[in-house]
Amino acid sequence: MPGRNVVLKPKPETAQKLDRPKLYKVILNNDDYTPREFVTVVLKAVFRMGEETGRRVMLTAHRFGSAVVVVCQKDIAETKAKEANDLAKEAGFPLLFTVEPEE
């Protein structure tokens, strides 16, 4: 076999397609007991909202029963919701933040 030429062709590169992480919504649920001012303080402290933005989110939840606070990765959403719920529990309020997948 000394007279044979062997030609090696490189394999075509397959581009790896990375999926974006699924996003989750943190939802503020309205209740009849937690003061509006406290809700606004929690939104400012945990979600880094300004005074006006926090008030708008709080009023949206008050009027419609719930409001989306933020959309982010699952671990961040769960951490923020837990932190906000813990603040409310420490203060003795039934304020509730929940997490659900974005559709």
C-alpha cells in the first residue's frame, strides 16, 4: 500500500446551541392586613425598587389581587421571594410573594 494517498478531512464543527435559562416571575399577592407602606418598604429593600415604582407595583397588586414584581432566573426568584416573605413574617404580616414559571 505504499502508493496510496490518504486524505483526511476534518469533521464539520457543530455549533453547540445553548438554551437560555427558563425565567420565573415573582408575584406579589394582595392581602387585607399588610399596610401599604410596609409592602413598599419590602419592595424597595428586597427588589431594589425606587419609591414610585414600589408604590405602583403595590397599588397594582391592591387593585388586581396580584402583581408581577420581577422576572428572572429560578434561583434568584426563589431567593428574593423567600427574603421578602421572611421580612413580612418577622414583622407579623401575612404578606406573600410567590414564584411561578414565565409562559
